[in-house]
Amino acid sequence: MGYVLAIDTSAGTSVAVLKDGVALAEVEIADTRSHTESIGNAIQDALSAAGVKPNQIRSVAVGRGPAPFTGLRVGIAAALMFAEGSGAELFGIVSLDAIAKQEFAAQSLANDTIAEQPLLVSSDARRSEHYWALYSGLDRHGVPICIEGPAVNRPADIEASLAERGIFAARTSLVISARAIGELFEAQAAAGSLSHDITALYLRNPDAVEPKNLRDFGKKVSG
């Protein structure tokens, strides 16, 4: 499928260039509050390190979250602008799914296999909550099988819900990376399950609320 540019800003800023599922270059910036300042240089640095020109990118895969509002939208906007400028095809990837694939790979779980224990993947959602999803294993193409979620809840509530239903899930300490986004992209391409949906998964309303006077003004203008 040619060169793939993978982007994820669910946590920090992560950009990778891959070909045939192999990462040629990856740029990781851990700061969770500098997405806007970092994303442009991260894309340029990843392309330069891989020796790939923008017009050689055939596909852009971007993490859709779930993640906090501000960081997530920066990555999606950057992916959209790059795809429009380069003519690459744009695809959305659920970020928790990519972490699940990484963890199952670390466990050496074979494709088309159900794990001995379901896997709980979670990430910080702020406000003392976690985004989470539950996975049973991998399909025959290596795509994680999500059996519940994604959702957002307090950690104690997640644990209580699992315990009440007798679900004893394995955990992972892995965090999202653009490399993982690109690897899942390749698996989904093989499975024929790629999606052009790049809608951000916030799973709740953003902290910022439009002032009432602006909403009223907008109604008057549109009316």
C-alpha cells in the first residue's frame, strides 16, 4: 500500500512513517500540552528521517482516541490537512485498539486466537476518569477483537463492573504510539476493515462551553 504516515495525539505527539507495516522512522514528544506547537515539526522530522517526500505518502492513518478534546483534535486536523495537500487517502484508527494489538503482540498471541484472559486497555481521561475497552483476542488478520467499549468511567467503577460480572482481565502498561497506529492500519487493510471515519472519540462533552450570548447571537444570525 506504499508509504503510510501515522499520527496520534491522544497523549503526547507521535508521528511515524511506515512501509508494509515496518516503521522507517518515528518521532515521539511526551509533552501532553504542546500538540499544536509540535505536530508540524514532528511530521517533517519523521518524513526526513525516513527519507520520504510528502507526495510519496499514499495513506494517512490517524488515531481517533478516545482522548481529551484539545490534543486529539490537533492530530486529526493535521492528518486531514496533510492528506488534502498530498493527495493521500485518510483513515481513522481507534487508539485503544492499537494499544491492544501491541499488547497481544508482546504476549506472542497468534492471529485467530482468543486470549486466556480478556485484556483491559485504559488511558487517562482526566477528571479522575479513564477511557477503556475490553478485548478478547485477535482475528485471523491480527486485528484486536473488542468486546466492550470504548467508554469512560472512574477506575473504581470499571473494576467494580468487571468484578460483578466475574471478568478477570489482564492489564497493559503500554501507551499509544504512531507506530502502533500504523501497524493496526496494515492489519485492518488486510482484513478489509479500514474506515475513513476520523470523527474524534471524546466520549463526553469538552470542558470549554460556548458562552450563552454567542449561542443566542448564532441563532439570530442563522434565523
